[in-house]
Amino acid sequence: MSSQLRKATQVTKEAAPRRFVFLLLERFTMISFAGAIEPLRIANRMAGRVIYSWKLAGEGGEMAVCSNGAAFRLDMGLEEIDRDDTLLICGGIDVARATTRGVVSWLRREARRGATIGGLCTGAYTLAKAGLLDGRRATIHWENQDGFLEEFDEVKLSKAVFVIDGNRLTTAGGTASIDLMLKLIAADHGEDLANAVADQLIHSAIRTDRDNQRLSIPTRIGVRHPKLSQVIQMMEGNIEEPTSPADLAEEVGMSTRQLERLFRRYLNRSPKRYYMELRLQKARNLLMQTDMSVINVALACGFASPSHFSKCYRSHYSTTPYRERGAQGSMPGVGTRLSI
């Protein structure tokens, strides 16, 4: 037996198994769910005994179907859970529709009883809708942050991979569930066991709640140029009130002409065009994730008039904002565009 495995099995013998209840919402994302439940299974194997158990819950208590079509048989419906259970909401596509009154009422009831409750992927939306993240720090997948911020301004939204704020847990989606569970395993049974589980998962870089969920700007654009990255960061931080190319250039110590050449060389477009694409991308997120009016979406993305917004949107996406909204239904909800 390796020294790492030997250390991993030295968990507290007296500790009772910790139970997790996974609430599987309609069209939940499998990768976030698997990333949460598999570390528990592996932890049991590495410890040589059952230190974690789990149940699958869902409205109706029979079956839940995830976004890739796979179906899971449930262990329970929306019934009372034990006070020591940890409840994790597994969200995914069209989470607003999956966040029913029954689900919200159940979560509020369990919260009043003091339960630790978390949201995986877009499960943070369901937590926020139930009012369980008010005044708390939380995270959600970066693609859903624009819509989330507009609807839940009382939540302190972070761009971290995962966030633990008291008895509220949230992850950004994807493989972030693995990092959260490794953190919990380490807190319950020590770093050695968590590291052994990570090794089994071939998860070589364990992220913390201080790690950002998105790639760095140089990695995303495929260019390592400090001034270009600085300008793009300023653009991303000033969508509602766009900064002029001249002011952006001055901020990084360049002339407007030098800035133009920099963008043409590395991104094959002008700074103005790149900035416009960022604003239109945010506008599309808001149209597809919220029920904000088209006029309010235009204002939130720095357009002074709906007609100018519509013209720019149609030029870039070959459809109008009104048709985009209509194609998605009256209330698509956060998570409609979640691609993972």
C-alpha cells in the first residue's frame, strides 16, 4: 500500500457517514452532478469504509432527466431531510422553468431548519430565487452572470470557481464541482484523503475559492500582450458606459493610432468593432437569460437608442433583438445558453 493511500485511509473511525441529498432539477447538467458525486464514491473507496452516502431527490420523486437525455431514478421526492444532510441543487438548462413553486417552498422550509444548501452550476439561480443567497457571496457559470446580476442585485456575485459562505455553497459549473467536493472532503477527513481522491480523478491542479473560473484574457484571445489585455479588461468592465478608444489608448500610454494597429495586428478588427462585439454578446445574454425589456437591455449595454441597438444587433446576429427574444419564449431563464 502506498504511503499516500495509507494516510488517506486513516480517517476518523468514529465519524458517522455524512449524507448528501442531490436535488436533480429538470435538464440538469450531468458534468456538474458527476463532478460532485464521484469524489464521494472514491473517498469511500480510498477510506476503506462508508464515510459518505447520498440520495437523489426531485419533484415527483420518480425520474429526473438531465440535459443530455440520460434519466436517473430518484430515491425521494421533496420530503423532509435530516438536519445534518447537505442539500445540493443540480441545475442546468432553462433553470428558471425548473425552479418551480414546489421546489422553492421546499428549499425555504429546509433552510429554516438550518440545512446546509448548495447550488451546482445554475443551481445558484434556484437558491437566489428562494431568497437563500440574499446578502451572501455566491458564484454561477460566467455565461449566466449578466442575467443573474440583473435579477438578484442583493447577492454578492463572485467570479470564483466555487464559493462557501457559511452554510451556502455555490459552484460555477463544469468541473468546479470537483474542487468544491475536494474542499469538503479535506475539511471532513484531512488533506491526504482529498489529495488521494484528486489523484484518482487525474485532477492534478486542485483549485480554491480564490481561483477565477474563466481563463485569463491572454489565454482566451491567444495573444500575450500586456497593453492589449489591459484594454480588453477595461472594455469588459465598462459595458454600460463605453469608454472611447482615445481614452482607452491614453489609459495604457498609447496613441489612438497605435491602439488601432495593435487590435488590427492581433485581433484583425478595430478596437471599436471588438468593443461592439463585447456589448452585443452581453445584450444577447440578457435577452436570452432574463425578462428585461429590449429597451432596458439596450441601455444596460451602452446603446442610447433602441433603434441603434436593433440595427447593430441585426448586423451582427442576422436577427433583431425582438425576434431573438421571441425565439426563446417569454421567459427563457438563466441557463438557456449554458453550453457545458
